Amino acid sequence: MKMNKDIFIKKVMEQAGIEDKSTAERGIQIVFSLLSYRLTEQEQSDVAAQLPEDLRRMWNNRVWAPNFFRLSGKRLKYRHKIELMSLVDNEIKREGLPIHAESITIAVFHTLKELISTGESDEIAMMLPGELREFYKAA
């Protein structure tokens, strides 16, 4: 079965225990933004090339990360799981979403790995620092 945006969202909803589609979609955008920004531009493009068009637009949503840079003056370089969870949780709270940071992140990572090739997934893992790499692989 070919996965499209609706199927991707449905799978994330089931895994994360989310009942509202728009809440799940926003959670996916948050996790996609944080993960894609942590990768090189080439790797971002390689992942995007394997996504259906409607998910590619969510993956390439670069609004959040540049806003972080503009507001903080720093490049986003989280190195540990707790840092990633804090960033996801901050966005969830800022938007008032009724979801759990770790649950949505695991669900998105797991579903993304189902969608893209094993080789591409391995390349994402290799770009992440040790603890985050293990968290991504375990999802």
C-alpha cells in the first residue's frame, strides 16, 4: 500500500493515541521541522524526494527553525533526547496542543521509517548524535 499524507497522519494518530486529525498534523509538522533542520540540506532533500507531495510540503516547512534562529541568534543544534523533547514540548505548549512530546515524536519517527527506504533511514540515523540516534532507531 502506497502511503499518502492521510494514511501517514492516521498511523501517527493510532500510535500516539491522538483523536483529532488537525492536532496530529500539527504535531507531525513540529517533529518534521525539528528533525529536518537537524540534517544537512542534502539529506533534507534526499528524504523529501521519497515523500509524497503532500507530505513533502510538511517536511520542507522551514518556518519554525528560521524563526528560532531569528529570535535566539543561535543555530539549533540539539544533541540529546531531553533537548529534542524540550523543543517539541515547547511548541506543543505554545500552540496548546493536547499531545505528549515523546509520544508524537516516536510515532512520527516510526511512521517516517515505514515510508522511506531503509538506506535513507540509516542516513538520518547517522547524522544524529549517539543518544538521539538510538532514540530514532528504537522508534
